[in-house]
Amino acid sequence: MAGVRTVSAPLVGPWTTIDGSEGVAPVRLLAVAGAGASGGRHVTLAHPRIRRLPGDERVLSITFVLSRAPDPHEPLAGLVQEAVLGLEAEVTPPPELCERLTAKTGVEHVPLFVRRTSLRLTNSETGRVLAETTVDTQLPALSATLDRTEALALLDAVAGRPGPLSLELEAGYRAADEEPGELRLEFDLGTVWNALSALVSGDDVWLSGDDLSGVLAQLIRDGSVLVSPMAVPVPDVVAELMGDFERALRPILHSTRAGYELTERPPDGTLISLTHRYQNSGGLATVRLPAPMHEVLREALAGTDPDRYVKPVTVGTGGLGTVPVPKLVHSKSRPAPPAMVLADGRVTTAWNAARPAGATLPAAHAVLAASRPDL
């Protein structure tokens, strides 16, 4: 079995916006062409999003610290002292999205391979950078402790209200030069299946892209995967060949939203031979991907239980104590929501707390960020 990669290294630009939407969920992407005449596009999400784990878990934690437990009918926003935010962000589009775009357009679309990522949380009103990090991976993690003013802005963002907070991601990638190169990759598909199978145990049946790249690096080092010429460090070879390697494994991998799942083991002697043509590096280029924080959180919390990610706590003599959290509602029209109060040991709306005893209504979700005193 042999193949030739059809998308060469990405150019510095220009980047164009494309629509990757399917159904009701809007998805905006940015794309840049590969160098040379082979065509193809490298794509990334147009805005950073909160990282999703297998099982659709979000890597997100928001804690609002209140000065005390609220009195009945007392809005919560007046008690917020600070907030603690922790998250991981990603801009790599799902594999099935790239496959759908390739099938739809006839032009191969592949995820942009990001070598370095900078992520920062900013306040546009003050110009302050509230937190920032730079990592040599595609998955930056960020944590921040916000003072009262910025905590209230985060409270608004949780409810989907526009505000001054923004999440800005800069993705660094190796851009193409003019001189082409070539790498040859050879391996037994059964040997790769064995290595991937060793990573699957119990209920953990999903493999990630990091699992695939780790196995590729391991097999190159032990000689099970032959690369020629081998004139660059293994991490660079893995970065360059990862797209080809993943496509070559499609006979033994089933791709889903949760990750990759191994299929049946192929017979011994199922040899794969790939020729990878590439452009020599022209240096590290960057693409800037900013997003308003309320849009990032709206996407992250949609379709999930926000209680799992958003927690208010109180400060007392015994330390921090949790406060019950109402669920969130994100409405496209976003009408002004009622103030939040504490009633019968739970956080609810002032209107709901004033209903006569015994009155029954269908279950409804309160709106956390509606706790401004002036609402």
C-alpha cells in the first residue's frame, strides 16, 4: 500500500474564512493553502474554544468567591469578591469536520499542526493582560484570579452577556519555504496495532491524537517504523509525518467525536509505504485567533450542566463553603433576567421565591448572571 500526501506545508498567508457548519451548530474556520501546486488547505478553528475530552467533558472551572451567604431576595452580584478561572483551550478542528470539507469541496483539508501556542485573557476596557501562557504544544492551560470588577465581567460572560473580557490565542506553525523535500515512511500495520492496543485498558477504549504521535515516536526510535532519510530529530519527523501516519491507520482506527477506537488487528505482513513530500521550513509563522469571553463560555456551556463547571463559594471562619448553583439558560434574544436570591436554602429568582406555597410550575433553569442589583 502506498500513498503521497497531497497537502504540502502551509504558507504564511493569506488566511481565509470558511463555513464548516453542519445542522444548527455554526462553525467558522480559517484556512491557508499549502505551498506548491498540489493544492490543499490547512485549517484551524476561527476562535479558541474550551478543550473537550472524550465523553464531551470540558476542561473548565469557574469559582466565584462571595463575601457571605446571600440573604433572602438579595442579589448575588453585590457579594462577589473575586473569581478564580481555570481552563484549557484548543483550536484544532475535529477530524470528521476536515473529512467532510474534503468530501464536499474535492480539496483536501487537514488540521493545522500548531507547534507553539500563546494564550492570554485580556480586559479591553483597561488594556490589562489578566493572565497569559506560552507552551510548545497545541493545548495551552490558563489560570487567573480576578478582582471584583473583572469577576463581575466574568459573571456576565457566563450568562452570555457581551463584556470587556477576551480570550486571545496565537498559534505558531512552521511555514513553507521554496525548496521541497521528501521523506519515506515504512512500517507493518500489525506492529502499530500492537503498540496502540497496549494503551487501551478497561473502560478507557479511546485513543487521542497525542497517543498516535507518541506511538509513532516510540516506533521510529526502536526501528519498527523506518524513516528515510533520517536527518532531522524524531520530534520534527513526527510533526511532519503525523497527518500521513493518521491517514495510513484508517484501516485499523474508527474516528469519532470522542477520539479513535481500534478495530480488528490486521494480518502480519500488512506493509505500509508512504512518500511524504514537504516544503522546507521558512520559519515560524503565527495566526491570531481572538474571541470574546462570553462567546467562548456560551459555546462551552451549551448542551451541558453548568453546575459542573461554575461554582460560587462563601468565605467563613471555617474556610470556603459552597453555595447551591442554579442552572444557566442561554437565550438568543437574552432578555434582562431577574435578580437571584437565596430562598429555602437554594439560589433562585426573586419572582420564584415570592410564589405562593403549593404553587406548581414546570421545572425551569435560573440565570446566574442575572444577579446585578439594578436588574
